[in-house]
Amino acid sequence: MTDTHKPGAQIHYQIKVQGKLDHRWSDWFSGLTVAVVDEHQNPPITTLTGSIDQPTLRGILNQIWDLNLTLISVIPIE
């Protein structure tokens, strides 16, 4: 796998976690858009979407860990 992104480049990500977080968490997650995509699933699924660099992604993944949320996926979106 070749790395096509330059260091410090902003990459658009979609991060999915189990649980219900509302839009007020956006600032805490570095301005990512927070949306519950499947509220009727048990447990609900929330997505965090936006453009961030690698260090910010690492920080967000640490925050998800600290909140004891279950990480479902981290997908870079071209």
C-alpha cells in the first residue's frame, strides 16, 4: 500500500461508533460533524465526519477510547 497523502494533509474521514452522541459533541471532536445515523438500532450508531490531519485523527481515536465507545470503522473518503 502506498501513501498518497502528504504529511500534515487534511483527509476527509467518516468514523462510526456505537452509541448516541448529539451534535453538541462536535467541538469536542475537533469540529467533526456528529450525526446519529441509525437511532433505532440497538445500540444506535453515530458518525463523525470531516477533514482532519493524522495527529487530530489519533487524538479523536483516543477520545473515543476515553469515552469507552465501541469503534466500528474509520474510513478515509476521497
